[in-house]
Amino acid sequence: MVKAVQGLSYSLPLGRTLAIVGESGSGKSVSSMAVMGLHDAKTARISGSIKVGGQQIVGMGEKDLEKFRGSGAAMIFQDPQSSLHPYFTIGDQIMEAYRAHHGVSKSKARTRAIEMLDRVGIPNPKRRVGNYPHEFSGGMRQRAMIAMALVNDPKLLIADEPTTALDVTVQAQILDLIADLQRDFGSAVVFITHDLGVVAEIADDILVMYAGSAIEHGPVEKILGTPLHPYTWGLLESIPALAGEPQPLHPIPGAPPSLLAVPTGCAFHPRCEFRSRVPGDRCTTLKPDLIPRTADTGRASRCHLKDPDQIFQTEILPRLP
């Protein structure tokens, strides 16, 4: 049994965007798939509570999940090439998602599909609705995925690294599109990414994950401006400078732990250059709690360091590009 995610808790109101950040294997996608009810009950065990719009997802039956997916929550996956079925037209796939929840005729569903393709910026949607996925570019396929996800006006939109396979100009277009659509539809958005540049552009709040646990949480300007956890410091130091004098990178040493053998105590301690600042063996034996910061509303950090603010200001900030 692999404990992919442990003790994760967050809330997200309508109209706001939460970015979930972390390295591969930190539990970002696994936790969001649980929100969608996509884990196989025969091989995965989920305990606790997941509520979307008042609906309890944990323990929900498959028929109820089918009604929930699309209308309650929808998900945009990382690779639209593999998410779209190659044998069916783009329009047919959007129509299927719409008819599953509304029971309308094919002609009405087709009109809705054309409307959504036009809304996400697909040129000449009346013609392109009959195209197959291979006839779309990567950016257009991702726009079609967004149209499919939003066709039923879901309360929650989960975007799992939707810009990873796209070039930077198309990435910017997709980010602007998601932000515009969020304002129009009023949805809450969970944005899964490892790109802090994307986070700064689109997020209201950030949840940083490591080894299956949340290690820092708070408003985007606080997390990117004055982070409290050494792992978040390492993420910021790993971003190359785009202007000025070239600066050496300070990558986080080592690699993320296997979830089959998570280190005792703080899971980050084998890679943390500041563990010697904590008295005794607390970092190696005692897992820190995710402690809310009373001075900053909505902020919390999972670390034994007593003076992270001072360390960041005096030692980390001067090293940032």
C-alpha cells in the first residue's frame, strides 16, 4: 500500500483560483483525481471527506459520480492528444458531454458545441466542429478540451498542467482564456503545475505539496514574496533569471523520496540545508504539523524552524535571481 496523499485539507470558494505546486510524485494529480472520483475503488482507498458544492464525493456511487462529473466538477488533463478520442470528431465529443447531462437533441447539442468552440477562440467553429483531433494544433486541442470541460457550467474546474506541452506564446493564450472563462462562468479553479511563473500569473492562493503532504499554504503574494518553508525557497531558487547578469542556480539537492519509503520526521529533511538549525533530532524523528500563522490570515507552514522569516530575508533573498 502506497500512501500517495496524507492529511491534505483545503477549501476553495467560487471565483478563486488555487494553484497546487510541487515536484512530480508529490500527490498533486492524485488528490485532484480523488475530487473527481476517478480512482478505482478496488485498488485505491480514500478516507476523510471531499465536498464540492455540498456534495460528498467519498463513497458516492458510480451513477451519482457520472452525474457529478461535468456538472459539479470538470477536469482538463495535461495532454489533450491522449485525452481526446482520435476516432470521433471534436464536436461529437463535446456533444456527448453535453447530452449526458441535459438529454437534448443532437442538433441542440451541436449548437451548444459550436457556441463553446467559438467561446474558447476556435476560428470558424461551424466548420471546425466536424474536425478530428489530429486536424487541430496542440493549442487548439487544449482549447477544445476546455470547451468540453465547461460545456455544463461546472462549479469546479481542475486544470492538471494544461500548458505543459505548449509553446510559451500558446501557454499565455491558454492562461488568459482560463482566467476570462472563470470570470464569465464564476467557477472555482484548481490549477496543478510546477511552473511558478504560471502560478504568479493566474493564482489567488498556493498550496505547496511534498511527498504526499501539504507543506505550505497561503495567498500567492505571500508565498512567492516571503515563503516560510525551505522547500519553497528551493523552488524559487531553481528559477533562472531572464534579465540582468547571469546568476548561478541553487537547485534543491537530491531527489524526491519514494512514497514506498517516506523519510521519518520531516519528509524534506534529507534534502534540507537548514536542518542543522533545529535543535536535537526533531527534523529526523518528528513530522511537523501544518501550523497556521496567526500574523498572516490563511497562511500555514509545516516546518520546525523558529525563524524562517529571518533566514529567508538574510540568506535566501540575496541569492534569488
